Amino acid sequence: MVKTEDLIDAQGVAGLLRLSHANSVSTYLRRYPDMPRPVLDLGAGRPRLWLRPQVVRWMRARQSEQLSVGGES
């Protein structure tokens, strides 16, 4: 079951990822195939919603990867 308080829009995703603009979320979706996809996508120009826990897990996994890659120099 989805908790409505876990749903976030592109602005919320951008905030979590520390992106300047909500539009950058679309760029991330194209750039990172493993990024969580919206659980609700009503089509072009319409709302898209993600599950916050999925985005947070993905973000932490990427940070962990970047730290381990950076430490291998």
C-alpha cells in the first residue's frame, strides 16, 4: 500500500537530489536508467509522482558508489 505522505512531485525529487530546477529531474531520468521511475505519470505536461523512500534509497546508493569510486584513486 502506498502512503500518500510518501508521494513527492518533481520539485520534491529535485530538492532531495539538490538540483536547481524541477526540470532537471527529467534529465536525470534519461541519464540514469536505474533512477526510480514515477509511480504516477499522467502524461506530458501532467503531474508525475515518485515514492520518496525509493528516491532516497537510490540517492544514498549513488552517494555510496561515488565515495567508493573516489576512494580507489
